[in-house]
Amino acid sequence: MDISKLVRLDLASAKLDERGLSGEVIATDGPFGNLVTNVSGEDFLKLGYAHGEIVSVMIGGRELDIPFVHTFSDVPLKQPLLYIDSRGHLAAAVNQGSFATTYGIEPPVKLSIARRKK
């Protein structure tokens, strides 16, 4: 491999503060269209959300209300969901569909989530 052709990726870390969390959708997971983020599941949980709650998420300037669930089958077919993926990061998907296609998301795009209201 010619190392002169390697490209350094400038991946920023997600930021957590008193207002909430800001991060980025960095990729899709191949043919499925699930959104891969740079937001750790641990940081997301610090916002105070529990499984089964609706989360207001701003993705690429678009606000969406999405349930945070354990698994795809926790929502009806063709409905969106937030979950912690196998990498331990927050991800967005559509049950038996493509989140990227359904919502017209093409990474990289900004993502923000406010803290859960008490």
C-alpha cells in the first residue's frame, strides 16, 4: 500500500454540556441506511432519556421526534427509532427501511439533542 495515498480523517468528538449534546452523523451502515454517529451511548444516556421515551433530535437542520428503544421490533414497521448500536454509539434507523433514504440524510451532517426535560 502506498502510504502517500492515505487520507487523515478529521473526526470531531461529540460534545456534552448543560444544554445537551452535539455531534455528527458520520456514516451510514452500508446498504441498510442506518445512521452511524460519533455520539457514545454513554454520553447519550447522560441526557436523562430512558428506553421507550420520545427524543427530539435535530439532524441536518431537521427536527424529528424519535423513540429511544432497545431493538428494531420495539417500533412498528417503517417507523424510526434510536438505539445504541454494536459499537456502543447512538444510531438512528427505520424498522425494515432506510433512515438515510426516508429522511434524505447524507452524511456528514450535524446532530443535536437537548437534555431530557424534568
